Amino acid sequence: MRLTAILADDEPNILRNLQLVIPWEQLGIDIVGTAKNGLEALELAETHSPDLIMSDIRMPLMDGITFVEKLRENNRQCEVLMVTGYQDFEYVRSLLKFGVSDYILKPINYDELESTISALADKIRSNKASKAAEEQRWDKMRSLASEKIFYDLLMNYTNITPSTLLPMDEVDLEKLVYQIIMIDVDDYSHKSLQWSEGERKLWNFAVRNVLADSLGSQHVKHTVLQMREGEWCILIECMDHETASASTIQERCSCFSSIYSRVLSSA
């Protein structure tokens, strides 16, 4: 997982050394901008949303302290590594409450700096991985809840209305348009007579997954519901009535028919 970083220092030699001495490529970090003061750094942060910012504390126009305060006011959650001289040591330690991740004293020990940056990069990647895993869990829960609601609506088990709170993204439910495609396998009961219960479940599960994968490859929002054995309802969210036209439904039906034939031949 590659990360991005911004460097801010009013001394050109330090900026140049930071870019040349630290093995950014080896650390998996791309420098997306450099700044000579806090104002430039703030603009770069707004543009690039970096994972890491390394900033000097004493800079013209806007110093590093004010920069960090403004950064947090804008809800930027990136890691901040502060560079400072001995005279500001105690002051910088007090900045930890403003979200400064760590600090390095001048003159810079580049071996120590590389080690600090590497540790921060590991922390960032770990946090990103944890956040992604948590989002996946919530997405799965929302998907299951939505499927249950759609199923109950189609089966007339509930009287949910557009004003009812649904576990879905915040959208104007009155404007939602769906394609609804029913797939019903001819003579399913006859064809499945020789199957065991486990084989029937596996086959229905396989068909559902293949249909869902096909829609996923088309990058459309969809829900595939098994109404009963051998019967599925496909709901495809559309942007407008034009994308839900009869021609697009016919195209998808032909595609699903072909998919079903391939699954049946492999059963």
C-alpha cells in the first residue's frame, strides 16, 4: 500500500536533503508536494489529502503550530511529524494534544528520521487496513439488511414506505428507479428430482453468485434475491427511467439466459 507525503520547511537545503537522503521509494511513500511555509502546506494538504506531513515549526507567514491547528480545523486526519530546534522542545511536546504524531530535533539525524518515518508509515497502513476491514463488515451488514427489506417488500411482508428509515445510503427514495428482472428456471422441480438437498442448495447458491458477479463486473448497484428454489429476482438501481428502458432489460435478460445455460451445463 503506497502512501503520500508533504514536506514543509522554509530552508531549501533541508527540503532538498529530505527528498534525497530519505529512501521514500523504499518506504513506499510518494512525495506529492513541498512547501516553504504553513500557508503553502495547508493548500497542498487540501489538494492532495496526504497520509503524512513533515513540517518545520518555524516558518514565515504561517508557522508549523498554526498550520497544525488549521489542519485539524479542516478535519484532516493525516499523521504530522514536526521538526524543531532544542529551544522549542518543550513547546513541541505540548503540541501532541493537537495531533502531532512525533517530532524530530535539529540538527536532523537522518537515520533516526528514517526510522521514525518508517514507524509512522507502518502505523498508517495498519490503521487503513483496520478501517477498510471495518467498512467491509458494515457494507456486508447493510447489504444483508437491504436484501431482507427488498425481499419482504416483494413478498408483501412489510408496508415500508419511502419515508421509512432504511439501512441504505442517504438517497432520495422517491427518485429511485429499478429494473426488476425475474428468472424462473423451466421445469426446475423436474430437473432437480435426482438432486440431494445439498446439491440443490449448492446449485441455487452457485446461480445466485454467478448472477451477482456478472452485475458486479458491470459496476451497477444491484441486489439478487432468491425468491424460492429455481427462481431469482434481480433488482438493478438505475439513474433514471432511460437507463431502465425495455432495451437494456432485454440485453440483460439475454446475458442472464446465457449465464444460466452455462451453469446448467456444468451441473
